[in-house]
Amino acid sequence: MILNQLEELSAKASDELGKVDNLQELEAWRIRYLGRKSSLTDILRSLANLPLEERRAVGASANLIKQKLEACHEEKKRELEAFIFIPGSADGLDVTLPGQPVDLGHLHLTTQILEEVCEILGGMGFQVAEGPDVEWDYYNFEALNMPVNHPARDMFATLWIDYERDSGTKPMLLRTHTSPVQIRVMENTQPPIRIIAPGRVYRYEATDATHEWMFNQVEGLAVDKNITMADLKGTLLEFARCLFGKDRKCRFRCDYFPFVEPGVDVAIDCFACSGAGCRLCGNSGWIEILGAGMVHPEVLRRVNIDPDTYSGFAFGIGVERIPLLRYGIDDIRLFYANDIRFLSQF
């Protein structure tokens, strides 16, 4: 009786296997006939209850059928895999199947915004200038009107390198802003000057949703005869409209930066609520986007530019702040977490 059941089971399994045409169906067939809860497995487990002579006959037959089905399963699996995944042969390529997708990379969101900012300011006549990430104290602080022990240095949480003043070692640091690039350019270039300085900057501070120890800035500088605050306001208004929409309004309020006088913080009317007040703008109707001001006369004197003849303006914006505002991103750490789910959205 059991031997007849085995023969019928083998015939039925072979017949169904011939109709299988994809790997999902093949896996279902394997579970049905070779799995732990299959009829064949139940027969093998019940052998202990049979008389010795019958047990031998049934066991031998059941094992042969199991080996046969396993061999047929492997052969069918190779056939299906070759049919789907091996192109180039007449038997292995089904032109009706959809093509295999090709994942294409793209620029990081920060790089995209950085290029957009440079393109906008480049259209206004600004040229890109670059400088070292590891900078001398002189260019990062002293030449920017912040001598040793100046209280304004406390505004920058600095990562120092080999900072030993008493031994005569020249102090170095990871730059806290890209303003040193402006000093290097002015040292070697006579006005008129119109540059932007994009790049990474570093701060010694804890990382949280709104702070990173490394981020990107773009700073701008224009020096020439008869440059006024009106030139600064016109430039930044046009920049804000190119970046956040042609209907933007700008607000300028007094602020303090040691290397400009006067200094201002620049805000735009909230593009989410049009100035009515919402969560994005803290119900104020305005969003601060950058700091700016007229170049301090002492800064010009240090680079041998006569402040009685020339004047200039400077500004700086954090690159990551732009997509934070534009796309409503609530955690700056996402930019550097390398999470493909986040990056693929941009």
C-alpha cells in the first residue's frame, strides 16, 4: 500500500515539476514535495512503525524517490536561472522579459546646492577662489581683525593644531570659515576684486540636529572704488530671489562681525507662509539666511589696500542651511549619514 503511494507521489511530483516556469513556483513545489511537512517526509518518519521487512523495502524506495526529486529540482532550478539571467544565447534570453534596471548615481545634495550657489553668483561676475582647509592663525583670525585674546574668537569653536605659543610654534587650525581665502586673495590681487570662496569649514562642537562639526560655506567678497551698502543689498536681494524665488523680500538688521563694519544679518520673508507666520519661520514671518557687511578698514589695511580709496562688502552663507529650508529637512546629520534612502530623494 505504501509503495503504491510512493509511486503515485513520484508521478504527481514529476508531472507538476514539468509545468513549473519560474523560480517562485519552483520553491513552492520544493516545499510541497521535499519540505519538512511534505507527504514524503511523513512517510520517512513513519518507517519506525512498520515491520522490519516492509520497513526496508519502503525506506529504500522512499529514499530513491527523494533523491530523484532532489536531482530533478536542482536541474529545473539551473534551467530557470539560466533562462532568466544569462543573456547572449538563443536558449537563455527571453526578449519579452523586462530589462534589468541600472542604478545610476548622482551628485550629493550638498554638492548640488554648492554648484547652484556658485552658478548664481558666477552670473553676477564673482569668480571662485579656494584655499587650504588647514590654515594659519594669522589668516583665520588676526588678519580678520581678531588679534590674540580678542573676545570675538570665542564666537568660533576652533579645532587647533599644535597650538603652543610659548614655545614659538606658529599656531595652525582647521579653518572655522572660508574668510581666510579672502585675505589670501587680497594679499596677492589689487582691486577690483569680486570672488566667492566655497569650501568645508570646521567647528569644535557637539553634533545634533542643527549642528555639525564639519559643514560647507560660501563666502563672497567685492572690493573696488565707491562700493556702498546699497551694492551689498542689491547683490544679496538678487541672490535670494534666484535661490528662493523671484518674489522674495529681504530684511537687513544690524549684527556684529569683527571683520565688517557695519555688519548685518540678512533674512528673507518666509516662502512657506509668505510672511504670515508658521512653524518654519518660528511665526516671525522671516527666515535668517546669512551674515554680511562692509569690509572693515583695518582688514583692508592689513593687505595693503587703502581704505580711503577702496571699499568693499563681504557675506557668508552655510550651504546645508539652504536645503534645510528649501526641503524642510529637520536634521543636518542626514547630509553625512550616507543613507541611500535619504540621498536618493534628491
